[in-house]
Amino acid sequence: MNSNLKYVRHTMLLSAAKRLWMPISVCLLLLVCGLLPACSDDDVDWNERLRLPHEEGRRTVLIYMAAQNSLGAKSLHRSDSAEMMAGRKFLSPDDRLLVYFDDANAPRIYQIFSDNDNPCLLKSWESEANSSDPAHFAEVLRWMQQNVPAKEYGLVLWSHSDGWLPAINTKYVRSPRKKSFGIDVGSDGSMIEDKNAEDEIGSQMNISDMAEAIQQTGLHFRYIFFDACIMQGLEVAYDLRKVTDYVVASPIVIPGNGAYYINMIQKGLFSEDVTQMAKTYYEDVVSRDLSYIYNGFGMVISVIKTDCLEPLAETFRQVLPRTKLKDNPLTEITEASDYTNYSWRFFYRPHLFDALQSMKELCTSEEDYKMVEQAINQAVVYRMGSDSFFVGPDAFDYNDLKPYYCGVSTFIPQEVYDVNGAVCKYGNLNQLFTSTNWYHDAGWQQVYNPQTD
């Protein structure tokens, strides 16, 4: 296996590196096109501002690239921007493709047009801004809504990420948020090390804060697509259920190269069928034609229909008291697919067990399992996975995907989280889980309550 198997888009794997090879057409774009993150103001035709305001489009898609971190330091955002420019020929007149960049330079927003060899710089900030700050995130969304209106909207979130784990520090100025989406190290931090000026991991955005920021704008997305690691979990999707129709994401650490945007623009981002995004992502990663990029990395990806999540939570409330957890709330999970490695090198980040397989292992009756299976199958409208997939931290660390998976992870309290709570970077994971909305609404307190257990 090639060493680029270690290149994953993840906070804890700082070895992410830019592509070693590119198709000749993409390389030419790097030379002759004003690439989005590489453009200086002098490179961009400012007269393109005359294209605003737009008539209402069919769908505006915003790719929100929080790249003031090791992904930006390794120029992975430039690789993806080259793909976006190459894919512009597939944009229809009613498609609106916006790209927000925050890297070593101040943030800016570009639009990509099918008939223009250069991206159009629509907005730039005069100074540093924190892309992990929910207030700034909401500002970007409002600007999009006001200036590039459409009948519906799609959101791509591109950065590092760590799933549902809640932030420890909620400040956004020169202090760290430990978890969830994005890393912003600030203008005086170390992008390559993902650390701010205080030598702490750069700030991040809680998923619950993200959802609140979106609600404040009044936007409701057709989909939210995470081109980021381990974000397809019940806990994450449940927090986003009121702000998007679908969540498209992977429960595993994804390749540092992320999605292949030439195909994603052609087949996914603007498709009427949202599942085409997941299908395209999966087919690209396992494709022989793109093996020079993904090199056998493997992929698990799924699509969640969010209006089915509250019925799913109700099913959990009914079934959990009859599972093995009632007698042993820390029942060890041994049979379900684990979408990551539980390792000190990942700072004891939790196991990410497949939700359907976990409940099959925990249910004590076939009737209860069938209830859960039906509810999960209604919520998960697409899932696809390779036979094995990279989990890290070493280059040859792969897990096998077991049958009857749903492609969505869930947290299950485990005794090992109590044992390692003192050395876990996030604290006791079992206790952290009790702060999630999924814990409360899915009835987990009926079987696991650390206050009384």
C-alpha cells in the first residue's frame, strides 16, 4: 500500500498532504486559471461584480472551505478548487456555485460560472475572521441568501471534523474549541500543526451551534454534505434535523483529498436526487480510474432523511429499556462494525459503531430489532460501503465492513471510557454523551444515567 493511505481529513492526523499526481487537464488549470484560493485580488476580474444581483436560480450551493489549518497548509483546498474549475462546464444556467475560502488570507467568496475561465470574486473580508465562529458562519449564509438567491440551497462543509463530541471551550478569539466541525488557527497560529498562537488546537464549531446559526438565518437546506471526517452519526444528524432535508456524510475518516469535485459537480451537487452525491463519492473512491488519488482507501457513506429522525428517536425510547443495556448499561459491543480505531494516538476518541449492527447485538428479541431496523431503514435512504476501509492511525490499519450495516454510526456507552476518562483529551466520553440531544430524546437515560448508575 502507498503511504498516502495515511492522508485523511482529520484533526488528529496531521500527515494529510496534497495530491502527488493530477490529471494533465487539472494541472493545466493550475497554471492558466485563476484558482479560487490561489487568486490574489489582482488575478481576478473585479468587473465580474457586475453579475450581481442574480436572478433567482434553481439551487445555490455553497462550499464552505474552512482551510486555515493543515489542509490549507498542504494546499488540499487548491487541489479541490482546480477540480471545481474543471467541473464548471457541467453547471447549468440555473445552477449557482459559490465557494467560501478561509485559509492563510482573509476570507472571501467566489462564484464559479460555466462560461468563465476565472472565478468571480464576489466578496472579501478586509481582515482575519474565524470560520469556526457560528456568528461568522451565519453572516456568510445571510450574504448568500441576499445576493445569490435560489429556490433551494445546498451546503458543503469542507474541513477537519470530529463528529458529535462537544466543544470544551466556547470562545472564538485566540482560544480553542476542541471538537466538532472545522479548525481555524487564526492569523498568528500554525496551520501545519493545527494550533493557534497559544499552542492549542484551533477553534471549532459545535454542531448544535451550527444548527442554531442556520436557524437564525431562516435558511433550510435541501442537503448538508460533510466533506469531512466521521460526521455521519445519529448524534450529528439529529442536531441538524430542523435545518436540512438530508445529511450526506461518512462515518469514517475520509481521504485527505476529499470528494472529486469534477464528478461531484456533474452528478451530485445539483442533482434532484440527493443520494447521487453519496453514490458519486463512493464510486470515485473505489474507481480504478481515480486509484492514483484514493489508492484503495475504501469508503462508507450514507444519506439520512432528517424528518425520519424523530420517529427513530421514539423507536429507541421504546426499545432501549428492553435491550441488554437495562441489566448492564455498559454492555461491550463486539460484533458491530467499528468505523474508527479507539487509540491513544487518536486521544481516545470513541468507537464509532454502526447503529444498526449495534442494536442487533443489543436487542433481546427479534421483534424489537425489526422495529429498529425498519425505523433506521426509513431514515437512512442510501448507504454504500467497501469491503474494508481505512481507520488509521497507521497506513495499514483497515477494518472490515460487516453485513447488514446502515452506514451511520452511534455512540454506545462503554466501560473503557470510564477507565480512560482521566487520560482522554475530551474527558469521560460516557458523561459527555449525556449532554447530547440524541441522548435525551432517544431515551438513553432509561438505561444509562451516570448520576444514578
